[in-house]
Amino acid sequence: MKGFKSTVALITTIVMMFSLTACSKKPKEYDKDSITSLLKDELKIDEDEIYVYDSDGENGSPEGTSVTAKYDDARIIVLIYDDADEANEAFNEAYKEFQDQFNLNDRFKGDFLCNNSDDYGYIVINGNESGVNVFGDIFATGSLYGGLYYSGSMITMVRPEGPDSFSGVNEVIEALGYPNV
């Protein structure tokens, strides 16, 4: 009986370790070429529908590269900062806003997953009435399925463009290999 209890305890410990590892999965960091390749090859987005813009930091935008595309009714926005500290600061601001505003009136119905560490983090919401505008003001009320991911010098946002875009959002998050609810 003692051996059986030890085996059960070991299995329980291993399962807990795997679940903690899965919850704190670090989002993969892409560069401009690898993210555009993934969008073209994995999601079959036409090259003409992938917009790449290099910014010199004028007009309040960060120095770096932005890549945007639409997949079905999901919008993909990737910001690759020249300075990793700026990416960290931008995500920390969004994360703080999320913590301060999420579900203020206890109306949220759904699932969410969030994590923030020194070099990566994410906020994933799938539900209604989040009360927070991390994904844009229009998503603070109503239905939302989207993710904001940070890794190294990159921030990626995947959000819906319409009310029936949840499958597109899910397919993008899966193709990126990012944490999901």
C-alpha cells in the first residue's frame, strides 16, 4: 500500500509540473522574416495582404517594425521593437491596465489567462464584458476572444474584427504556438 501511495503522489506531482509548465509557456519570438513566412505559409495569407512598415520613431510610434494582416475576421498586429526595453515597458503598461480594470463590476463571463515576467508575458481573454480596453475600446464590453503576447522585443496582438471571428482568432493563436484559453 505504501508503494501505491508513493506512485500516486509521484504521478500527481508530475501532472502538476506539466500543468504549471503549460500555463507559463513563453510565447515564441519572431523576427520580420519569420513572422511574414508564418503568415504566408501556415495561414495562407497572400503576400499582398501582409503589411510591413519600418518606423523610425516619429509620430509617437516606437522604433522598429510592424507587421499587420487579417486572417478571416481576425486582425494580427505584430510590433518588433528595436529596443527590447521599450517592448517590455509597453507590455507592462498594458498588463497593469488589465490588472487595474479587468472585470471591475464582476460581469465577466468566460475564461482568461495571463502571465507577466521579465522577458515575456501574455493576456488572453475569451468571454463577455471584460471591462478593459487592452484590445481597443470597442472590446471593453461585449464579446471578446483575443490575445496580447510579449516576448523579448516583440508584442503580438490577435483580436477579432467581427462578431463571428472567434475561429479565426483561435487558428492564428494556434499557428503562432502561443498560450490559449
